[in-house]
Amino acid sequence: MSQNQQQQQKPIITVLKCLKCGYTTERPFREGDFIPKIEGTCPKDGAPLFIWGIYAKSNQQQQKNK
């Protein structure tokens, strides 16, 4: 399997974080995501949610979530 095929199988995850209360959540990456883009509001306190990180989920992480 080529390196390109391995990269295509790993889902890209975007991490959203509220800097006021520390709330975090993850969602699938969307085209146009970048750090520190404001992406909505925090469901706990209404403060802005920032894109805090973007990463490829490893095969081990995928198996733990199943």
C-alpha cells in the first residue's frame, strides 16, 4: 500500500475549543478549516469556538472508538 493510499484512509479531525470555559469538541474536517478560525459559539457559555487543532486520526484511535 502506498503512502498516499494510507493517508486517504485516515479521517481528518478538526478540534474546536472555547477559550473562556475550556469546552472542546471534535468534528470531521471541512474544506476551509484553519487555525484559529472562529467556528460558531460555545453551547455552555455562548463564547466563540475556535478551531484549536487539525489532525489525522490514526488506525489505533479508530479501533478504540469502535
